[in-house]
Amino acid sequence: MEQHENFRIKSRISPQFDPWDAWHTRLAKGRYELTSVEFTVTNLCNLRCEHCAVGEELVEREGAAIPVELLIRRLDEIDTLQTISITGGEPIVSPKVVKETIQPLLKYAKSRGIYTQLNSNLTLPLSRYEDWIEDLDVLHISYNYRDVHDFHRIVFAKMGREVDIKAAETLFGRMKENSRALAKAGVFVSGESLLSPFTSQFIDQMHHDLVEMGCARHEVHPLYPSDFARHADLISLEQYEEAIHRLLEVRDPNTWILFGTLPFFPCSDDRQHRGLYTQLHETPNVTVRQDPDGRNRLNVNGFTGDIIVTDFGDVPSLGNIHHDRLSDIFDRWLQHPLAKKYHCYCEQAKCTGPNILVANAYYNNWDFTKRSAEGLVKIV
Ligand code: SF4
């Protein structure tokens, strides 16, 4: 494979180096830069999970995708690019999408030394992952189940028809086996749990399942009531705190735990919340990711070409890759009133402010532009 003129040697992804974390660039450059692009490459999926973030957009058939050459041309214009994420739907469900969009994107990223992540439900036959997986850095899965009965209820929740438990048994078993097999072959599998009042009760068991499935990392986020999950109960801060403590007690110390969209801040008036934030930073093999959405990432719809900031659902499309450069759009986004509203920054506390879903769900009455962790928390 020909090496790109901007090729950079990659470091190993680890708790010390998470290239998706918005923290590194903000610290080094004193500003946010576009380092990450996420592509929605399909709206097809074999499941209809109750936690699906794009649920309403899922389709049974879809039209022609934007030629991958245009996607790559737009990536080529971004000098600061470090990571690419590929999402859906289920990106692997259509062999055509794999061949015509995913494989070329992964090859391009590899030639340039760009880190890649693909979000999959991992329920398709193993052979469907084999042709291209060696070019991928992170295989991201969602795992929110105690057993096959939870899986059956959760992943077919929005199917619109009854699905036999036997189908769930096959898919649940396959997901676990695929994860073990791919991890054994050296793939970095990252399992994400979305905490709700229901799932948080079983966080310890879900953690041990993911360890047993060979996952190198367990990602933990709150489940926000949006899209298919819009009627879901939001986990309270007390329940969340309790789940974190239980997880830290029973965790496998060799498995990296990443807390994303964490709803606790070092400028909190609550001493316990500040203590928890500090504790997570001091625990080996545990990290708190500063959220890429709104800080270093744009999302491109692979069909319409629309460019959005994921999670900022109220912000209309900021442009379209048919006629806009992604860096120009990102610069425009940094001037947007919503970006400014949530781009607070406390260097000593290693905090870049809230994800908008966190702010809306828990801190509606906070003005983040007026808050500070100065004198409250110092992360060394
Ligand atoms: S960066 Fe924002 S959210 Fe974080 S501690 Fe400072 S003021 Fe609070």
C-alpha cells in the first residue's frame, strides 16, 4: 500500500493515549481543532435496540451512498485529522457498504496513520469481519444485558413484531463468540454499557461478561433519553455514583475502564462529586474521556452529505460535503453560540466542560461559562 504524504506512525492506544479524547489537542494547542470525523455509512440494521441513538432513521432499504472518493477527498483536506469513526445502523450488514465504503476508508486511514473505530453489534457471522478487520484499531460494541432474556427484550424492542427467543439465543451467543475470537486474534474490542436505572444494577456482571469476552476496554456512559430511548428513565446522579463505586470494587484491574460523558464535574458544589471525579483520575487503568462531540469531531451522513455535530440535535446541518470543506465547517461551529456556551475549560482539573446531553439532563440551571474548578480540584 502506498504511504500518504502526511503519514504518521501510530502509538499504541492505551489509558495514557486515547486519540479520541478532546483533551490532548485543547491542552497542546490552546484551542479545539478538527481531529475526528465520524461517518454514518448505513441506516440498515438487523436489530432495533431500545437504546439506539439513530433509531428513527433506520430503514429497510436505502439508496445510493456518496462515492467514497468524495469522502476521502474531504478527509485529505484536513491536516489535523487523527481519527475516523464508522457507524450506522449496523455498518457490516451490507457487504456492498463494507466493500465500497468501509474497506476504502480503512485503507486510506492506514496509509495516513489515522486511528479508526467501527461500531458494530457483532451479531453477524465471523466471516463477515475477517476481510478488513486487520485495518481497524477499535471495534466498538454495546453491551447492556445480564442474559439472553435481556438481550431479546432490548435488541428487538422496536422491531414492530414478535421475534422468537431462539433468534436472540443465536445472535447473543454469536456476539460473545465473535468478540472472544476477534480479541484472541489481536483486535482491540471495546464494550460500552449505557447506564439506566435498570442496567446500572448489573454493571458488575456486565463488566465481568465483557472481560470474559476478551474486551480490552469497558466504556461506561449514562443512557440519555433521546431517539428510541426518549421514553427511558434517566439514571439519577446518586444511582450513577453508586454504580461507579460498585464497578470499581469488583472490576478486573487489567481491563481499562473509560468513563465517557461523565455527569460529574470538578467545579461541582457537591464535595462528593468532586471527590469522585478525582478518584476516577487517580485509579490505575481508569480514564475520563473529554467528549469529542462538539469539541473535535464532525459527523458526515454518507447518503445526504449533511454535516452535523453529533449530540447537538437542535443544531441544523452545518453544511454539506458536496460543497463544503470540513475544516471550514468546524471553524464556523467554534463560533456558534451553543459551542461557546459549553466550551468552558479548567486546565488544572483536566476538564473541557460538559457534553450537551449531560448539561441538558442534569445541569439545566448551570451557566458553565461562569463556573470554575479553580481552587477545588487539581489533577496531577
Ligand atoms: S471546564 Fe467547565 S465543567 Fe469543567 S470544571 Fe471548568 S467550569 Fe466546570
